Amino acid sequence: MSLIIEDLHVESSGREILRGIDLEVKEGETHIIVGPNGAGKSSLLYTIAGIPKYVVKKGRIILNSEDITRLQPHERVRRGLCLMHQFQPQIKTIKVSDLENILISKFGINELAVKAREILEIDNLRNRYLFTNMSGGERKRLELYLTLLTNPKIVLLDEPDSGVDVDSLVKISEVINLIISSSLTCILVTHRGDIVNMLRKVDRVHVMCNGKIVESNGKDMLDRVLKSGFRKICERLRDKRE
Amino acid sequence: MSRSVRDVEKIAEEYLSKLSSNGEIREIIARLEISRREPHIEPTCSIEEVGRAFYSLVDSSIEKFSYVDTSSLIIRPLKEIVIEEKDVENVWSLAAPDEDPHLALIAKYGDNRGAYVRVRSGSKIGPVRTCYVTKLTGTVQLVHNVYVVEDDAELQVLSTCTSSRDALDIYHISLTEVIVGRNSRFTMIMYHNWNETTKLWSSLRVSAGPESRIVLIYVTHSPIEKAYDQVIVRLSENASATSSSVIYGRRGRYHTETTTILEGRNASSILISRMLSAEKARIESVSKIVARGEGSRGHIECLGVPLDDSSIITSVPILEAHRTDVQLSHEAAIGKFSEEEITYLTTKGLDENEAMQLLIRGFVSIDLEEVPPTLRKVVERIVDELVRRSAV
Ligand SMILES: Nc1ncnc2c1ncn2[C@@H]1O[C@H](COP(=O)(O)OP(=O)(O)OP(=O)(O)O)[C@@H](O)[C@H]1O
Ligand SMILES: [Mg+2]
């Protein structure tokens, strides 16, 4: 599944958060997005997932040549696009197994999710309530699994590696590698190089600052940016504006 | 209470005569004076059959009654117990006929219609079912049950109430007294499914012996004109009670009052109430824990979700401490489901309606860990029905 974003301008709570994003991700590609806190990375993924709070003021989102800009979130999921959230709400009344059953009955069983369930050790979490009193690693593992249960063709992964220990990181990157080798399209937001180095393939890296993509390049750029920090690259954007 | 059962009717009569200005009570009495039907009683049946409804009351006549008299269990019409004056010390032991007009009506006009159940020491019985049905317009259904659970015994009861769609303007007025012995267990599930012209008044009184365990589950999800439900549980030393009530109110007025009185040392109780309101319903829920016993503990959790702007939910938690060494707490909240939770679920492929239903199901789901499997299925079915009806 391919995704094209054209000149996307987004507001939330009356504030302009995304200020003209252009992005093209071809079927089966893996793209990485990095950028400082508050750059708008999550907002971009929320907008692609269709969360109504993020109001598209201008531009389009095209999924496999269909304009999905006005679709509801669940309609996008049905088309094969699913978001793994950076932060998950603690829903202390819904059991993991209840949501799991609903998703399985809606989307059927898929091989990738079955493998992920093993690798991410979901069985221990099944009787818990959604994200309630879960550790950072448990949340990320569960959220990744639930995302895969929707049988997606394109996944948006928002910091799957934040706040997880080394062992969990290995499991999570193993699953992401399965996603990549199953030829799913993948957009991954991260703050760290180590997960990226664990991936079997990275097609492109984008740097976001202040609601814009300021640079897109090959994987090599990542080490450079993570070493020197975002300041210089983001200042260049400011200079351009001035 | 050392009052003789024979006096009860007289006390009630006197009390009612003083209430002649109460229009509703007068109206009920007039109806009761007109129609009096003799109960129809079935012959003795086996214990296995008790698993289904052992007794059902249709309007004001007993349509089915299964007698049991074994070394572990006695089930008989309350009326016979009163006439024979056998085991009557428990009848009207937890309520007084001049406490409330409705109790007086039961005492004077109820004809002791209801069941007497006694579980013998060491026996475990259940679930037994009772069933109340109203079919005739204008019926006043009066019920009085007495359940006795001796020491080291257990009783599980499933009580369902329903009225046919075309039976209008009905009153269901009931008193259930439950006496639970030492180290015994009592579980009761009450399910109300009336129509919107029904007026309900019901009182459940429980005396919980030392070390006993009481589990009460109350579910109502039908429109009703007016519902008043009262539960009063007195707990002795080391006894504990959990009461969970789920009300999905649509139209009509619902008032529930659940009180636990922690009399004994280390007695404890948890009162949980979940309320959903819609279509101009008014729900009032009062939960009260009175802590008198040394080291007694209690917790109240009242959560309400108004599903539209036309309905009203009032939630009143009351904690009353009589000592310094007791521990009482409450948590009360009213508000709609969080936007964040709904949004999250929609990004996992549920539409808004499905997300709401899942949240409603979670909200009303009662902890059924302590409920025996057969009853658990019943409660799950009831919750399914509730969620189905809440679909927008
Ligand atoms: N709903 C909202 N209403 C108002 N402002 C918002 C909203 N959502 C995000 N923002 C603001 O938009 C900016 C971008 O936020 P976003 O969460 O997208 O950043 P991010 O790049 O994901 O940051 P981080 O690396 O910390 O996760 C921030 O300044 C944030 O405060
Ligand atoms: Mg973010």
C-alpha cells in the first residue's frame, strides 16, 4: 500500500501544528521520521490515522490512489492503515482479551499477529485491563500486537522503542522486521538510532522541525543528525523562512 | 424483635388507618380490597427441579410452588409457616410493619404470599429461582419471602421480575428477609425487567452472622415508571458483604438505597453502583456504610454516565463512623466516557457506536469471580441485553 501526502496543513485547538507536509511512501517501503520534541511527528501520524481533533486545513492524504482525507479513523483501519500510538489510554474497564476478540472477529486471524503474539509475550497480558498499571515495555508490546490484529497493510509506529528495556527492544524490533519482510509499508517515528540499526531495511529518513519536514535522505543521514542534534538543521528552516 | 406474627396484621392495620391522607396508598388499598385470589399450590417435587423456578407468582396468585422438605433444605409457602406457627421467629424479624406504608400493605394484605426457604447447617443449595410476573392491568403484587441460611451453609438465589407489555399500571411491592448464620454464604441476583407503567417498591433485609459472606447483585435495565429499591445489611463480627448494582435507566424514576451496617468487629463491605441514564430518566442512588464495629472497613464506589442531556443522575455516598479505628472510603464520579478512550478504539477499527458499546459493557460488567458459573451465565446474558439495548 502506498501513501502520498500533499501540502498538508493541520490545526488542533485552533493552533497550526503541521505547516505544509509533503511525503511519499511507496508500497513495502520503510520510512523513519525523527525530530525534536514537539516537532509534530505524532500529530502527523494522528492526522494520517484520521483523529478528528487534527483538522486538515489544506492538502490531501492519498492511500493507494484513494483520497482518504475525510474518512473516519475506523474506515481507514478497514482500508488497511493502522496507527500504533505513542501514548495509550488506560481503560480500566476493558479487558485486553475483550478487545482482542473483537478485533479478531472483525479482521480475522492473520499470521503476522499470531507470530507477534508469541514474540511479544502477550499471553501474560490477556487477562489484564487495557494498559492499566502496565509497565512501559508491556504497553508498547501490547499496542504493537493490537495494531497488527487489524491486519494492516500500512503501519504507523509512533515511538515503539521509547521507555522499553533492551530485551523488549529486541522483541519489538524482531516484530518490526517481520512487518518489513512481509512487505508491509511502514512509517516509524523514533528518537534513537539503535532500533533503526536493528531493522533489516530502511528506505528513507525524514527530519521534522516545527510542523515541517526539513530534510529527507538515506539512512546515513540519521547517524549524523542524531550525533549533532537537531538544532542546526532546524535553524536552517528558520533562516529560510526569514 | 419479640413481636408475634399474629400481631403484625393488627399493627399494620392501625398504622395504615393513620395514613388515610396518602392518596397512593389509599388507591392501592382500594384495588387490594376488590381482588383477592386464592393461591394455587402444586404438589411436592424433587430438589433437582428447584434449580429452575421453584416458585412463581403471577399477579397475586402463586402459579407454581415446589415443596421441598429434606434434611438439607425446606421450601414451603410462607403462609403455611405462619399458620402452623412453626419457625416463625424469623418472620418479620428484620422489618416492622409500621416502618413504612408499603411494609404495612404487605403485612395487612399480602396474605404471606411468598416463600420460606431454610438451608440446613452444612448444606449448599443453589441456585434456586424465584420469578415474579405481572399480566393483569392494575395488579398490586405483594410479596414476602423469608430465607434462613443456618450455620456453615450456603444459599444462592436468582430472582427475576417481569411484566407483560400490555399489563399496565402495576405495583410490585416486596419484602425479603434473609437470616444468614455463622460462617455461611448468601448470594442473590436480582433482575428487574418491568414495563414503563410499573411502580416498584422493594426491600431486602439481611442479617449476616459472624464470618458470613454476602454477595448481592442487582441489575435493572428496563423503563419503569417509578422504582424504589432498598437494601439493608447488618453484619456481625468478621462478616463481609459486596453489593453491586447496575441501573440502566430510561424514562421513569429510579431510587436505590443500599445500606450496610458494620456492627461486628472487623466487619466489612463494598458497595458498587453503576448508573447509565437516558431518555429523561432520573436516577438517584444512595449508598451508605455505617461503621460501628471495632476495625470495621468499608468502601463505596459510585460511577454514573449520562448518555444524553435529558436525564439526571444523583449519586450520594454516605460514610458514617462511630469509632476511631474504622476505615471508610468512597469514590464517586459522574461523567461521559472519555473522548480519548473512544478515539483510541476508533483508531483500532471500531466505529464510534461499537466503541461506545464496548465501553458501556466494560462499565456495567460486574466482578463475577465469586458468583457460581450457572448464575454467572445468567448475569452475562442480562448484561448482553443491557448493552444491546444501549445501542444508539
Ligand atoms: N490537540 C492539540 N492541541 C493543541 N496543541 C497540540 C495538540 N496536539 C499537539 N499539539 C502541539 O503540537 C506540537 C507537536 O506535538 P506532537 O505531539 O506532534 O510532537 P512530537 O513531534 O510527536 O513530539 P514528541 O517527540 O515529544 O513525541 C506540540 O507543540 C504540541 O504541544
Ligand atoms: Mg510524539
